Amino acid sequence: SDTVTAVSIPEGVDGARLLALMREDHGVVLAGGQASLRGKIFRVGHMGHCSQEEIQGFLDALVAVLPRVGFESSRV
């Protein structure tokens, strides 16, 4: 889709907590997966114009939250 990007949630990462922390701590609202993808992906909406600053803000928030939800950077 031109308006949504789906991202796989790595094993060991608490997807529900990831979504909650992104929203509560950084004001970034993400959507979880539906049906068979529940808990396996999150979705990032980017409908319309998205500035480089908005994209960088999302990435910075994700980097800050991932270690708090079980992601180990040594797995990259």
C-alpha cells in the first residue's frame, strides 16, 4: 500500500507494549496486525505528505522504545 508500511515484530518483543509506549511516551500512534497477523506486525501510516523530520521522529522513537520491549540490538 502507498499509505501503510507493515513491519514484522521480532520474536521476544512485546508488540502490545511497543504500541503503547510509542503512543504514550512519544505521541506516535501505530496500528497492530489484524486476524492472523495480530501480534506479528505493526503498521505505520504515512498517508499524504510526510516530512523527513516526521519520519526521523518516528525512527528515533522506535529506537528509544525497542530495548524496553525486549529487543536486543545485538540481534541486528
